[in-house]
Amino acid sequence: GSNAMWGGRFADGPSAIMREINASIPFDKALWRQDIAGSRAHAAMLAAQGILTAEDAKAIDEGLQAIAAEYEREGVPEDWDLEDIHMTVESRLTQLIGPVAGRLHTARSRNDQVATDFKLWVREAIGQIDTGLAAVQAALVTRAEQHADDIMPGFTHLQTAQPVTLGHHLMAYYEMLRRDRMRFAAAAERLDECPLGAAALAGTGFDLDREATAQALGFARPTANSLDTVSDRDFAMDYLHAASLVSIHLSRLAEEIIIWASQPFGFVRLPDSLSTGSSIMPQKKNPDAAELVRGHAGRIIGAATALSITMKGLPLAYAKDMQDDKPPVFEAHGLLTLSLAACEGMIAGADFDTARMLSLAGSGHSTATDLADWLVREAGVPFREAHHITGAAVARADAKGCALAELTADDLAAIDARVTPEALSHLSLEGSVASRQSYGGTAPDQVRRQVKAARKALGLD
Ligand code: ARG
């Protein structure tokens, strides 16, 4: 037979293929709470405007509440003939309260309905991600405070560059996540306009109060252009783009954890609870959680790309392609939520081998810059010359197979008269790190200042 919702002009019903390709209920049933909330707000507004009688509105509202209780208990049934969550709810409402259910869709289209539902869902998802980001930040700040004084090699090109503190390194990730939270906050602000009332694409001839439904659903205001409203999925792409950046940050953190946990580095032991073993090599303890966080970033970035490509060629206003907006967002949200939880656990439970870090912090003449800086400060040598003189000292130390601080007075005299043995007493790791007092630098005092500001921002104090 033909479709009960829209089949009036059809002689034949959809084929099996049509029904299958058309059905979004397998995934958009996740929107049931939002769909019912949107319908309740719409019906209440219709009644307030005199478009629905108070009696009909009451029957509709009670029916919708009964459906919510039912779905909460039993889940949402999946009937492909009902296509999507919107028709699934309406069809159940008809079963419960009869033909009056058919009045609910007055002055509404599934086009403004789905945009509203999805915005409500994304708004909640943004809140959940913000909570997850704050939890990872709190773990980072706690560990950074514990390790504000612990010295490790700092890298550029993954070559030992200058000593830094572990606390400083951890706080770098705090900053990335701080920007991520700002991006999600900005996305939430742009999302804050209610689509209800745009109807199919042109608006409606009914005297709606769009301000009222916007307010009832917690939006700042109604959207301004009905064509834009039903064709806009910027809010979903905003979510995915912000999620991509988070996943990039978490993936870099995961990559460092993986490197640090490797035996040649030996900087960190991961908690057993977030590691796995090998089925053949009994000694193995693998950083699988970190590897999956790194892997999931690929899927999250892929989701953002997928929706961007779905949207880029669509003429105004709605097209069914847009039904494909939800799976990438749902998938990315699930993956990101898990990744955040895994990162929080790994940071909180990491056993940093600070002795090992310290023992490697001086390798590769990591305080050579301090020798050049000494020449500038104490001997008035221009930095470029100081750099050259220090380079010669590094070459000499390498030739002798010793550290810079072990060069003799004769070694130094042969390089340049201005570099004296006194200079070599300023090359300690502790001295190097403590001297980096510039705002945002690695000196323990500076790290503690960063930690203090972060704890305040997170409301931890
Ligand atoms: N299931 C649809 C979606 O998610 C709802 C909108 C249907 N609108 C329409 N004109 N067929 O996009």
C-alpha cells in the first residue's frame, strides 16, 4: 500500500530498496528526546496562538509524554515504513490519541523539525565534550603541579633541544584544550537560533510565535531566514570541525605517550588498566588505548570531511542528502567522548620515570644555548658570534667524547679568549631551566604560575 503519512498522491507504495535507502530511523532514533521536546513546544505555541484548541493541545502533550515514558522504558521501535524518528513519533501519537494527532504537524515541516531536533542534540553534545575536555585539563593540571620541578629533555625535530620541565610539557596540552573549549563555546553561540517555524522552506501562513518556541527550547532567538534555516547544517560542521581539532590534539598527546612508553625512551609506564598484552610475547605491555585515540582522530576528521562534502553542492533549500548529516556527527561524538575519557585516565594514571627523564635531559649538549647566552650577557659578544663559538665548543666536546662542562681551560682558550672556565659553571640543567623566567617559559616558577591560573579557570580552588 502507499505511505500513511504522505501517500495521498501515490498509487503504489515504495519498493523494498526505496524503503531501505530512505529509512533514517536506524540512526535518527537517537533524536527521540529532542523530537518530543520540539513537538511539545510547537503544540503549546499553536495553542497559545489559538491555532490548536486547548483540549487538543492537552491531548497531544499528554500523548507525547506517554511516548517519552514508553521510549525511555522500551527503546524506540524501528519500522522502515515510518522512515524517521519524526514519523515514528507521530504515528505512535496517532495510535494513542487518534486523529487529533494529525493537528500537531500544522505549520510545521519535517525540514524545520529535523533542524531543530539536530540542533538540540548537538547543543547537548557540545556540553558533554566541554565537560570531557575540562576533566582532561584537570588531570593535566594536577600532574603538572606534581612535576613542576622535574626536568626532562625538550625536543624540536624530536632531537634534544633544551631542558624543560615535565610540568611545562603537560601544561602545553592544557592550552590546546583551552582553545578547544573556546571553539566549542563559539559553536554553541552560533547554534543558538531556533529553526521551528521556517516550515518546509518558505515560512508559513499561520500566525506563529517563533519567539515563544525559541524560548521554550532554550534558544536565544528564532532563525532569520526560512530558506537558510532548513538548508543550514553549519552547526553540525562547526561541531565536527571543533571535534577534529580536539582529536588532533589528543592524537598528538597519544603519539607522545606511545613514544614515551617505548623502551628506548622509558619516560612513562602506563597504568595496566589502560594497556593490553600480546597473545604471543609474554613480556609485552602495549599502549593500545593511546594508539586508538591516535587512530580515532582519523575517523573524526573523516566525519568532518564527509559532512562538508555532503553539503558543498546542495542547492537551497532542503535535499535528502542532508539526512546523511547525522551518522558522521553521532560517530564522531562517540569516538571523541571515549578518546577524552581514555586520555584523562592515561594522564591521571601515568607513572612518569622522572629519574630517567633527568638522566637524558643533558644529552646532546642540551644547555649549549646557555653557554651562548652567557657569552652575550657576560662577555658582550653578539649572539651570532656567541652561537658560532659555542658550536666550536660543541664540536670540541664531541671530538673528545665529553660534556661541554668537562672542557678544559686549554680547550676553551683554543676556541676563543672570551669563553672562560667560569662560563662552564652555568651549564647545569637546573640552572638552565630556572633561568627561563620569561612569561610562559619553562622555569618552575613560571609553570606554577600557569598551574595556578589554570586551577582558577577550572574552578579547582
Ligand atoms: N529524516 C529526514 C532527515 O533527517 C527528515 C526530513 C525529511 N524532509 C523531507 N522533506 N523529506 O533529513
